[in-house]
Amino acid sequence: MEWYFIILIILAVLYVLLVVSICLTVIMENRNPVRTLAWILVVMLLPLIGVVLYGYFGINYRKRKIFSMKGLGDIKWLQYMSEDQNQLIKKAEFLKKEEMANVRKLMTLLLNNSKALLTRHNKLDILNNGLETFPALFAALSKAKKYIHLEYYILEDGLLMTRLKEILIEKARAGVEVRVIYDDMGGWKLSNKIISELSKAGVQIYPFLPVRFHKFANKANYRNHRKIAVIDGETAFVGGLNIADRYLFGLTNGQFWRDTHLRVRGEAVVSLQTIFLVDWYFVCQELLLDKNEYLPVNRKEGNIVVQTVSSGPDSDWSSIQQAYFTLINTAKRYVLISSPYFMPGETTLNCMKAAAMGGVDVRLLLPQKSDSVLTHWCSRSFVEELMDAGVKVYWYKKGINHSKVIVVDGVVASVGTANMDNRSFEQNFEVNLIIYDSQVSKQLAGYFMEDLKDSEEENPYTWRFRPKSHKIKESLARLFSPLL
């Protein structure tokens, strides 16, 4: 019995030392004080479980630079080009136009925080929902002659995946190089049978950050949320849609799935290709960035100015969060925001409130029903203070609104994969297109206003008298927002 107690005492001492070391680590990382205190409380008040949760969700890989461009280090030519473009921005004639003056700061920010190169000759097509996106995507894939590069958060068995598999197998057997990256957690519903069929046909397919012990793996929280398709270096697709049947047919309860995707031609295709190739090196250690056939001379097509901004634990800064903040901060007339998961953090939240109180027409579109219970109630917890500041909040009632769109003054817009929440800002690998074009921005604003016809504006007076049970759920869910 004495040995038993001695072992227990040793284990208890070791556990206390572990908890103290974790708390000191969290403090020394100089995070947001709210998140720091939240993690300290979780670790101290939930014996053993708190330590596991920290290992699963809490480690700050950006601070530790474990990903650090995922093994490549800085890509020197990106560094040189971004420095050159910083100088060009100061001299560029098209930025001297009155409507472009306010976006100069945003362009410079993105060059500095993520080396997001400015591409001036692009053509963009807005693809609304799966009915427009998947036919366009599959048609482009069917025309591929040299290579197909696909990167998706979710690949899931179903009719869409079956059709995609057929196209990829056909192209691979015809001599087209086919490379596929899927997120390991997002691909849990992708069968080994489909993966095997693709591999046997010559498709190179790899999971991103495989998680073998799902309940304990400490990198399970860092997921690749990007959706990128690049065909022959000429056409690319990016946006909110994954490869799963619900993105085309809606949810099983009949709810419509609203989403926004982009078809890209021109110079920005190379920027999306670069993001894919960096991720490709990470998953299989094959370096293709030094081969001209994968980074061809930029094709000039159209005159739309675009910056392709990526972020994740491999970047030094929360690039997309800073982009969202600056977008809202530059608004003079209006800001339109559509986000399925809304947990913005204090900085972005205060920016929205300050814009509204300063006379900017700020409108936020959220889904009335969500596919995530915790984020649904957490998002609702921000509504009252936003409305008190003058932000107009709308609930999309037709189904799930999964679009991730921001439009400012009909001059600049953002479309991509990042939600307005901490997970997208800090933990996921994301990609957005910042579009400096009045025609595209006004088109996106028009679609936003169409969505408002299927929505209901929240009444500030009615909201204050919502059921107390709702307020309790919102408040409890918000406690977890720094950790989500």
C-alpha cells in the first residue's frame, strides 16, 4: 500500500508541474488576455480533461513556428516581388483614382503580412451555389490537357464525388497529371475504396495533416479549410463549396445551401497555384515550385485587380483577420458582410461597431439555422451589442447561408474560404481573394441584397425580450468563443 500511495503522490506532483508549465507557457505567449485566462481556467478547473483539451486545441503553432511555411521557409521570389510591388503601389496611376485611394493601405498591408501579390489582369465569374459552380468546375476539369490540382477541406462519398472520381480517373489515364489534397478530418467520409480507385488510375492523392488518434492528436485542431482548383495554370476556382452532395442538393431536411464561389482566369491563377504547390510540398515533400510548367508566365486576361491572400498557422500574422479589419475600417458608405459562423473577436467586433456609429451602413447576414449548435448560439450572443451600435442584422431563412463575402462601398470585396471567427483567423489554413473592382463588387452587393429578400431583419426591441433560455444558451456558448 505504501508504494501505491508513493506512486499516486509522484503522479500528482508531476501533474501539478505539468499544469503549472502549461499555464506559464500560455502566459508567456502573450495571447489575448481573454483567451489566456480562458485556457488557464480550463486547465486548472478540469483535471486531466483540461490538459487534453489544451493539447488538442490550445497549442499556438504560429508562435512556435512549427509549420513555418510548412518546411519551405520564405519563398525568396515572393519576398522580392512583394518588395517591388510595395514601391509600385506608391507610383501606380490606377491607384490615383479617387475611388481607389482608400484601398492603398489594404494593398500594402497584404503585401507585408502575407506577400499577397497584386495581379492586375484577371477575369472573374461569380458562381452562385452548387448549381452554377459544379457544372463549371467539372466542365473545366474535363478540358484539362496538362494537369489538375485540387485542394479541398471536404471530399465526401456521394453523387458529386462519384462524378469527380470518374473525371479524374479519365484524365489521369489520358496522361494528365492529377494531384489532390484533402483535409484528413474533412475527408473522414471519403471511403478507402474511392481513394484506392483514384490511386490505381494514377491520381496522386494525399491527406493534409493525417490524424490517426482522433481524440488525442494535438494537431487535429489545425485544418486545411481551403478550396482550390487549378487547371493547366489557366483556370482556377476558389470559394466556399466543398465536394459533398449537400453543397449541391442541400441538407437532408430539405434546407437550401446558399454559397458563393469564383472562377478565375488571368494572373491570379498563378497565386492560387503557388498556395497549392506549397501545400503539396508539405503533404508529400515533392517540390514543384521551381518548375516553369507549374508557374508559367502570368496570363493577362481582363483588367480586374486581385490580391490572393492566404493565412494559417504557417504565417507570421493573422493575415485575413487583418484584411477584414482594414476592409471595414476603410468603408465610407456601406459594408455588407455574409458569414455562416460569426465569432469575430473583440478587435473586429469593435471595428464593426465603430463603423456603424460613425455613420457607415453596416449590414450583417447570418443564417437563421446553422449546422453547428455551439457556433449558432455563440453568434447570437453578439447581436444585441451590434444592433445597439447601429449594425443591421439579418437572418437568412431560406436555408444555410455558407457564403463568406464582404463588400465595401461597391469598390472592393472579399470572397473566399475564411469565416469571421477565431478558427478561420488563427487555426485553419484559409485563402481569400481581395477584389479591387467596382463592377464585381457591385455585382456581389446585388446578390447580397437578393439574399436579404429571403431574410428577416432583426428588430432591436423584440430581440431584447427574447426568451431567457435563449440568453442563457448564448452566454454559455460565448464563454467558449475564445477557444473555438
